Amino acid sequence: MKNLNTFLGVLLFTFIAIMLSTPLYSMPNFARKYNMGCSSCHAPIPKLNEFGFKFRAAGFRLPDEIGKDITTENLGDYFAGRIQSRYDLARSESPTGIVTNTNQFTFAEITLYPATGAYGKYLSSLIEMSFLPDEAAEIENGYVKVSFGKEKQYFTAKAGIFHPFEGYGASDRPLGLSRPLFQTTTANFNQSTAFKPWGYDQTGIELGYSINNTFIRATIFNGIVGTTGKPAQGGALNKAKTDLSYNDKDLQLTITQILADNGGGITGYFYSGKVDLNTGLTGGTDPKLFQNSFTRYAFYASYPFQNALLLGGYQKGQDDSFNKTLKTKGDTFNSNGFFGELDYKVDEPIWLGLRYAQFTPAENISNNKINNVTGIVNYSFDNGLQLIGEYNYKSSEKGVNLTQKDNSFQLRIIYIY
């Protein structure tokens, strides 16, 4: 009853907000500042078109505004907020036939974006704080960025906490609620290797170079605390001084080439890092941790055709294993994954999506593939309200003739102002 009351309360709040707002003034802060609609940057929300990607890349300003003072006195131009609630319906069947059902209304989160936008001639910032029920605030983004140069050729630098990378087309935020498997699933030989390309908001420094439609970004991250599966952001999320990777840093490189507006482009991705994992040994003199030196290579491509957008991607990974018998680092092993997706615009506010994804956590182990089919409905109103429905069927091989089967449906109600 508590969850149902929360869900109905969110619906009531959303309805009142819509009734009291107009399409012109219920846009997020960037749209308010430039007096534009959501479709100026998105195709559809949350995916970015060419204009939106370049606006973000230049530091939340038009590229020809680099070097111009665009500070405003309207505080609403630097603040946005988002509220989300969800409904989940799921059925899981274990390899032994045990069935588990889920039927839940839940409050997802409130997200605030204070002090977000461009200041003066070169500076910008993004602060994204999410609040979940009974949990402390989570900082998903908290960085300062500087952009300098010309409209067609400029440099950027940012420092703080930020999302892994800023993609376009197939590497951009998805049409639905979930990302392809290889972005959100860890490699696994005999244990999780902790790292996944998406899901960790890390502390780091990023340098960028943009020329025409080519965008190059090189990032140094503080890395992951493998024993807890958390990014080493600072405070309580610090690596221990006794960790093997205490002073090591991770390196990421992305290169994006825009080919067409509305999501046409290619992106190359490379990540090299080190993370400390448990050995599983319990003897008094046995090593408790070993250092996994890992790499990830990925390639994304997408292109629009009339009302459709075709997307795809492939990733290859390499990790270290641990040999418990020899009590030392063992052989390396590989993982791989791919996805293909079709997004289709039925009408201006209605998009449909269909994705197939596969991930192999360890290539040298048979019968451990994960397959995922995703169906998406995305409906964006022109006043901040958005409805996203997503169905997922996932089958996970657990050995010979053993399969975990998961069917799930989620409806997300989002309102952003």
C-alpha cells in the first residue's frame, strides 16, 4: 500500500505540474535559456541529435559562443529537476525450475541539477544529484569544464565526477531504460571482474579536441574498488592504501565521428585499467588480493534511414584470472559482446525500439552466453513529461542444459523541469 500511495502521489504531482505549465516554459534549463523546444537537441529524449551533441561537447553553449560571455542572471537557466516513478512486472525461472514473480510500484528517484550550465566565456559545470528512498544523495555528475578555441576547432578540459563517456548514435544514451549487455555486464571467469563500461561515475580528468565533426576525448580515471564494486571517488569510496592498485590510474580514449544528424555516427572506445580482486584464499600467509590488468575495445555505428535509426556495437575484453593452486596470477581470458537495434519514429512523440544483444563473460568457458531481446516504447510530451515502457527477455546459460530465464516489463514515468 505504501508503494501504491507513493506511485499515485507522483502521478498526482505530475498531473498538476502539467496543468500549471505550458510547453514553452516547462522545458529544462537549456531549452528555457535559448527559448527552444526539446526536439532542438533530442531525437527523441534522451538521445541527442547533432545539434544537441555539439551543444554538450562545447560546454552547454553553442560552439560559436566559445569565447563570448553568455552568463545570465536568471537562476532558472542553471537549474533543472527530474522526478521518476516506475512499475515493474517480472517473472524469473531458475535453471532448476524455481519461479519468482515481481509486481511492484516503486518510487525511482528525484534528481536535481543545480549550478548546471555555461558561465562567462569559457567555463561550464554540471551537477547531478540523485535521491532515492531511504538512501543518501548520490553524485552522478559533479564537474567543472573549460572550453576554448573556435566554433569549428576547440579544446576542452573537465575535472570532477562524471559519466564514463559522452556518446552519439549507437554509443549515446538508449531509447529505452536499459543499455546493451556488454556495457552493463562484467566479464566473469570464476568471479566477477568488477569493471563494466557503463554504471560507474568515476573521478577523473578529461582532455578533449573537437574539429568539425570529429571529437576526441582522453580520460584519466581514479579507477574502481574491485572488492566493493564501487568507483574510487573519494571519502568513503577510497582505495585502501594497502591495495595493490592504490596509486594506479585507468585510461580511456573515445573518438566519435558524426556522419549525419539524428544519430548517424561511429565511435571507437578503448579502456585500460587495473582493479584488485579477491583471490578466494583464506590461509594466514595466502594473498587476499590480486591485480587484474584489463582492457576493453569497442566500436559503435549507427545511421538514420527516413523515420528509422539503425544501431549496432561490438566489444572485446581481456582480463586476468587467479590460479588458486599456484597462488599466483593465472592466464588471461577474453570476453565479448555485441548488439543490434532498430529505433523507429511512428509519429513525432512516439518511438518504438527493438534490440538484440549477446554477451559472453568468458570465451574459454562453454555454455555461459547471455542473450537479451528488448522491446521499447518511448512517448515524449512537449512539456517535460515522458513515458517509457520496456520489455526484456534474457536467457543466461549456466552450464550444459541449464538456463536462467528472466522476463521483465518496466514502465517509467518521468517529469523534468
